[in-house]
Amino acid sequence: MARTIETLPAAFPEIRFRAFDGETELAIAEAAASAGSRPARVTAVLSAICAEVAGEPGGYAVIRRVCAAGREWLLQRAALHLYGDGAGWFEASCPTCGATFDLRVALDRVPRAEPGSGFPVAEVETSLGLRRFETPNGAHEEAFCAREGDPRRVFAALCGHAERAEAEAIRFDEADLERIDMALEAASPEIADGVDARCPACGAETMVRIEPLDFAFPRLDDIFREVHRIAAAYRWREPDILALPVHRRRAYAALIRGDARAAAGRLM
Amino acid sequence: MSFLARIARRAAPAASALRPKGMARAPAVARMEEEESAQPLRRMEVGEEPEAQPLRRMEAEEEEAQPLRRTEAEEEAAQPLRRMEDEQEEAALPLRRKEKEEEAQPLRRQAEEEEEMQTLRRTETGGEEEEVQTVRREVEEEAAQPLRRAGASPEGLSPETSTVPDELEGEAAPPTLTALRRAPLSAPAEAVGRVGSEAGPAAGPVALPPALHDRPAFDRPTFDSEEPPHDARFETPFESRFASFERPSVQIDRIDVLIHEPSKASAGAAPDRSRALRARYLRRL
């Protein structure tokens, strides 16, 4: 019996974000700071921020069904939603010489490629016969991180539609793996997840990753600091503070900080 | 790079990733802001602390005062008992005074008797002493009488009343002032020796005081209009007449030198000077 196709047919699904209150922000921050593989963290973050994905209620299951490129696109969307700066200046470190250099990246205009025909399934003529492979999704990515070996063979085992895909993956030769890779690339959507840059110091060509998990999502320390500040000033309870919309919570925290600075100025 | 390899690479942590400009410094800035905002709170705490101190002190004093108050309450409760004890004490005082007075009477009497006895003893011993001394004086007087009688000339002559011998008739009587003169010469010599050491090393122990040179030459001969020879100019009549007479010389065996050393507080830089003076005197001696 063949495996069922789980990947969402929408490569870049429409989403609806959750109301951005303290609880959501705290869930996103905890997901971004969680331990585990990057695909697992992406699943957690998108599950925390997306209330609805392609018309379905958000959550781990639906996020795992989104194709790899679609997940990265959702992550960049979420980053833009929270971070807000679509076209800002960034900096990166050269992996060759370690120098830091600046570059401008428009996160709202990251190039992407629409999926090919047959998405989310690619048919490949292998040495074992005609086989169907599902384009990698979140579940495949998470599973991949738990395995070792040639990525092509691993994904062939994970994405094979056949009931004995695991055993057949071992038997695929190099040509089979090359054809499987090419077929999946042709069927899958794609999105840029990095920027090619030349280091101004050493001139080395390098690819700088766009990693929204590193900068776009709220940090636990910031949330705790604001909650602490409001709780200390107004004597509110944590659930009440976290129930506030984030912009109101930040406004209160800024007011309290301003009062503290004013008091500091009076004391000086 | 193959498609599946790119997906695999995306799943792994990035070696180099974008980060907003200044993001590396953002946590430090946030910490600084937090620190700044926390400063007033800390200052307020610090400022409130001294204000709260009196209250705490009052609380502490309250706790410390509790035992005292309790003692006061106990004191009040104990007052009737103490009053009774005091009254009993007061009532017992005259009795005690009487007892002590009676006990002290014999002792006082004994002391008075002792004093009387001592007075008597002193009177008795004083009378006896006087009697003994009178007797001793009489005995000594009687023993001295034969000596006096032996020294006295049977003719009742004395150096003052005796006649001048024949061999001395031609000579004039020595002036009675000579003895007087010698006496002042010898007596101040000893005094000058003591004073001279105080005045300084220049003044010798036997140097004549300048006042003696200025004395009127009552014993010098009256000069004629013709100037006398140089060697006889200062001859006194005594020296010319008693050339063979040896003048008494004063030998000083021991000189008591009293060094007044100024105190250190008043001398200041004098200790070295006083030490030098003392060393000089001791060297001379």
C-alpha cells in the first residue's frame, strides 16, 4: 500500500496571523528559542504565529504539511510581520576573514519560484522502475535532521511514495539519486534563503543566509523585562499583562521607562 | 549544489547569516537601558533607606524598651512590699543606732583613756628629760672649770691686757684691720669659686671679684707729690713690714659643680649646647 501525500497543494499558502498579544509573542519567543533542529523550530514558530494556513486552522500538523519552500516563505512573511523592516540594512561576517560588512536586503522582495507541474509529486524513472516522490515538506525536513548520510538517499527514503521506499532508497544507484533530485527540484517551489556577497575586506565570495529566527522574532528577555516593569509599576498580574496587545504593552513599558529616566534626571 | 543538498543545508545552522545593523550591540544597549531605568529605583531605595531608619530604630528601641517597661510594671507591683520593707527598716534604725552607740561607748572610753595616758607619759618623760639635761650640763660645766682655770694667767693677764715686751716696743702695733682684711679675702675666695664655675670657665675658682679691686685703698700709703718707684708703688704697709709673712693660701680639694640643665621642652635646640657645656666642664675638672 502506497503512502498518502501529505504536502499541501498550495506551495505558498495564504495565512492569517494570530492576534499579536503577549501570549502569542511569548509562544513565538519560546518557539524561536527552543532547542532542536531548525525545521522543528520553524514548525513551532509558524504554528505559534499562524492562526490559519490555506484555510485550515493553524498548528503543527498543517505547518508540517507545507512544502519546504512554502515554510521558508511563511517564515519570511512572519518575520516581516513582526520585524517590520522590509528593506533595511543588514550586516554579516565573512566566514573567510571574519570581517563584518554591511549589505542591504529587501526581505519583502525575496525572489521565489513557483512549483512545477505535478506539484507536490514528482515522477522519476529509476533503475527500479517508475517511482513517485512527494516534494519535501516540514515533516520531511524534521525527519531528515534525525538521519545521517547522503541527503538524496535520505530524502528518497523519506519522500518515496512506495510502501517499501526505505528499502528501495538503499538500492538506488547514483544515477537514480541524480534523477530523483532533478525531478523534485523541477516540481518544487523555491525561494531564496540567502544572499551571494563578496567580502569587501578579503574579496571572498560567500553566501550569507537569511535567517529570520536569528533576529526577527521576539526575545524572551525582552518580554520578561517589560512584564516585570509593568508588574512592578502597576502591580498587574502576568496573565493580564500578557493579554494586552503587544503595542499597548510596549507603550506602557516605554512610559514607565520614561518616568524612571525622568526620575533619574531629577536625582542627578 | 543539488536541490536536496540545499534543503539539507537549510536545515543545518548557518555559518554566516544576516543580522540587522547594530543588532549585536542591541542586547548590550538594552541592558544599559535597563540598568539606567533601574538606577532611580535603586536610588529611591537607597534614599528611602535613611528615612526608614528612624522608624526601624524606633521599632528596635520599642523592643529594647519592653523589658524596661515590664520592669516598671513589676516595680509598681513591688512597691507596697518595698514600702513595707522600708518602713520596717526605718523603725529598726533607732534600735540599731542605740545598739551601735552602746557598743561604741567602751571603745571610745578606752581611746580617751589612752590619750590621757599618753599625755601623762609625755609629761613624765619631758620632766625627766629636762632634769637629766640640767644635771648633764652642770657636770660638764664643773669638769670644764679646772681647764679654764689652768689656762688663765694667775696675774689675771690676757693678750688684750698684757703689756708689750721690751723687744717689741719699737714696733708699731699691727693694724687691727689686717685680720679683718684677711678674713674677707679668704672667705669670698671660696664663694667666688662656686660662683665662678657658674659664670664660666674664664672666671677661675680663686679669681678676685672685680668689686674688690674697686674698693678704696684704705690700707694704702698716702702718696707724696713725688711718684714712688715702680716696684714699691703697690706695696702695702703690711707687705713692706711683714715681707717674710706667708699669706694664707686656700687649697680647694673638691669643687662641687652644679650643672643646671634646661628642660628639653624649654630648651628647644639647647640639648646639644647643654651637653657640650657639661662635657667642657667635666673635661676641665
